[in-house]
Amino acid sequence: MIEVMVYGRGGQGVVIASEILAAALFNEGKHVQAFPSFGAERRGAQVAAFMRSDEEKILLRCQIARPDHVIILSTSILETTDIGKIIKPGGWMVVNSAEPPDLSGQTIGFKLATVDAQEIAVKHGLGTRQAAIVNTAILGAFAKVTGAVKLESVLATIDQFVPAKSAENAEAAREAYQSAREVK
């Protein structure tokens, strides 16, 4: 079983990212679950979404406590959450950041990749610089570094799942796939 947590701020597309990822893996023949977790405040507030995928039927019906991989849409999450205490050792943390984030204070036991999903999203008209919708871009980067899902599956799912700006979202995912980089 692969478990993924997506963290970000309301308005960045956290919930849709987990749903697109789940649908892409479902289209690859996997069993999946995707579910959000947020409070009454959404725009700008911390939001988490969870996704499970397995070759077998998934019988768990609970939140994910120790994910294999974590996707971070807003680096401000790293100021309040020690991802290293959450993520399974050796898992990937994929971060929306032009530069490697400051991980001082983080427990390190994971692999790190970054992509400037915000710049990519703005370039493709997905939100504004102040409120970029980075979900599809970050999924392109996630596909590249983890190998957990094929880019083609993500692109096909975007085409069927994202009615507005489908082509722009697909281009953002492609560009992020190409520009994602592992941080040593």
C-alpha cells in the first residue's frame, strides 16, 4: 500500500490534488481512497488531504498517520509541522519551492525534491501570483521523483477531471515533471 499526504493552504488545490492522484492510480488499475481534512476556515488555512493506493482492496477507513510520501504546497507548513516525524523513513517529500526549503528543526529521514510549482502555475494562467493553484504542477513533479504514478496517467486524469483550463493544467504538470529536482 502507498499512502500520501498533501499539505497546503486553502485555495491551492490540496483536495483536488489528492483526488487527481487517486483517479490517476485508479486508471492504472489500483484500488484507491482519497479524503480531505480541514476546519471551518478554508481559504488560506492549513488543509491536508490523504490518498491511499494498493493492488488489493483497501479495507482501512481511517486517516493516514505515517505516509510513504508527503506533498507540500506551501512551505509555511514546514514552520509548524515536523514532516520527518510523520513520513516513513526513505519516503519522498515533494515541495513547492524555487529553492530547497529551510529544514532546520525537521527530523530528516526522507528524500527531498523541489519544484517551483507556483511559478509554473502562474505561467500557465492557473491563479495569480498571490493565489496560484499549484496542484497539477506538483503532481507532475511527484510522478517524476517517486515513480508511484505515471505522468501519462496524471495527464489523462487532468483531461477528464479538470473541466476548466484542462490544457493549461496538463502543461503545468508536464513542465513540473521536467523541472523537478532532487535535493541532495
